[in-house]
Amino acid sequence: MSTENNGIVINRLPSPTWFRLGVNSALAEKREAFDGISDYLTRKNPDQVDLKKLPAGEAEKYADSFSDGIRREKYIAGKRAIYHEQHFASGLGADFDAYVKESLNEVDVYTVEEGRKLSAPVILSYDFKDGASTASAQIIRVCKGAQAVFIINQKSVRSAAGYSANSTKVIVEQGAKLHLIKNNLTGRGYTVLDDTAAVVRESGEFDFTQLLLGGDKVYAGCYADLCGDKSSLVINTGYTGDYENLTDINYVACHRGKKTASEITVNGSLKDKAAKVFRGTIDFRNGSADSQGDEREDVLLLSPHAVNKTVPVILTEEEQVAGHHGATIGNLSEDMLFYLQTRGISKSEAEELMTRGRLQSIADKIPDEGTLDEVSSFICRSHSRPDKGNCDE
């Protein structure tokens, strides 16, 4: 395990760039002692799925059994790969995977049986107390032809501080559909490490929605292996940064099957002295002919002191593919500000309004009224002037 000064190296780029840019990886705090997760976890609609608990070592072998046949190359596009040593590749990486395994006694394994279509989302809510330090992990398997929505909430009171390390591994089998939604609604003093890994088989569809709204230092990663022909990945992420907080994101869409498709969309805003790093990689492996990938980021900078780093990467070993990436980074336009000010809206109010609108457009993808209300309230309270009283109590 790669560690440095009691930290853990995570969110490595699959193919490193210039070290002086400081974006090849992130160094996150590592804690040794954790509270019992059962004190913080509640479940909604668990009767719709098969739930069992496996010891951490057995859970790792169980997940790895679904990634058999995936060739972990030692080199990608002429450069040494980071993840070739990780059997079931994840966004935060092998060191974090090992860290979580060492920190847990057991892992929750959820299985949606073949052909089953869940009538409502399965919701896992981690309601953390001030000072809590927790590690948790799930494996979600959606069998052939099944359809499911899973929502994972991490939350606390706004003033809370603490630490959370979470790992989610996903198996989407042939013709199955999974919409996974992760919401970070933690307090201003929280350090959050949230990892996602996915294997998607033939004609499988994996939709991943992530809202990074709370916390002080937030590290998020997702690595999706599109193994089967005509498999697909759609990621929609919203983040916000203020004060001096850090948001560090690493997404990888790895195309292995033919006619696979990925779409990564990330929207966020930064103000005060907040910092953000977004690594977005579209990786076309040998054999992924007729595949396409699209990656877009839109960053709204609301302070000259905010720091934004965007690292779009396209790797390819296959000729007959189409990959696109683009980033829009800037302030509110003068025309937009003038239009809003003519209607009695100040510059600061306009900035909050635009931030809320970006985040709410992603939150509206949540197909659960209770969760949507909770997320919308968090967005409103975090990005509204108290003296205006424009958030419902």
C-alpha cells in the first residue's frame, strides 16, 4: 500500500502526465480506528433484494469472480498503467481498496435476481454523528435482465466533523440496468472518501449520479469496465466548493466491448478559496471497435482565489472509435449579470441562483421524493442568503 505521512495515495490517473502539474494522484488522510457502521446505517426497501453479509476477504473474491476474463494490461497507449495490479478496478484505486478491506469485518452484498424490476429504489442512508469515523462497503449485483435503482446517502448535521471511507462495487449483467445515486450531505468538517467500481456486461446499462455537496475534503472516484458489447455508462455529477474545501474526482470509462458508449457530465461551482481537481479518462482498449465516449465539464468560478484543475484524457488502442472531451470554465457573463440586475437581483444573488440551478438539475434525476426533498433542501440552505428567507423550513 502506498502511503505517505500517514496518508493514502488515491485517484491516480491511469496514464500519468507531468508530475509538476500535481494532478497524477491525490494524498488523503488515513485513519486507523473506526466506529461500528451499524449505528449509522438505515435501509429502505431492503425486502426487494437478496441481502447477505460476507467477510471482507470473501467479498473481495466474490467481486473478483465477476471480472474474470478482463485483461489487465501493464501498458496503456505506450505508458505504464496504474491499475493493472487491481483485479476489479476502482476509481480511488488499489491502495484504497486494500485499506477498506483491512478496516472492515464484513461487506453487504445486494443481489437483484434475474429478470426482476424493482418497484422502488433501495435506499442506504448513513446518518453520521459529530466526530464519527466510519468505513463501509457494498457489492451490488444486478442479474441478467433485471432493473434497479440504489441510492446511497451520507449525511450529518451541517456543523459536524468526521471521516467516512466508502467502497461500492457494481456488477451489471447482460441486459440489466442499474441507476446508482450517491449523495454527500456531510458537515463542513468531514473528510469523505467515496469509491465506485463497475463491471458492465453485454447490453448492460450503468447510470451513475453523484452529488458532492458537503464535506471539507472530498475524494470521489468511479472506474467502469464496459466489458460486454453494446454496454453503456452515463455519469452525471454535481459539486460545489466554498471556504477552503477540496473536491478531488477521478472518473474512468474503460471501453473493452464493441459498440460500447460512455457519457460523463460534470457541473460545479467554486468560490472563496475552494479547490477542485477533476480527472476524466475515456480509455478505448483493443477490441472496442465502433465505441464512442463523450466527456464534458462546466465550471463556474465565483472567486479569483478559487483553484480549478481539469484533466481530460483520451487513451486509445483501437482505431475505429470516437472520443470527445471539452471543458467550459469561467465566470458569469456580463450580459447575464446585467439581465439579472435589471430585475433586482444582485451579483451575489445571481451567483447563488446559478449554482443552485446547476445542482438542482442533477438532483432532479433522483427518483425518490423523500431523498429529493432532502437534497434540494441541502442545496437551497447551502446556496441562499439567510436574510432572503428563500428556503422552506
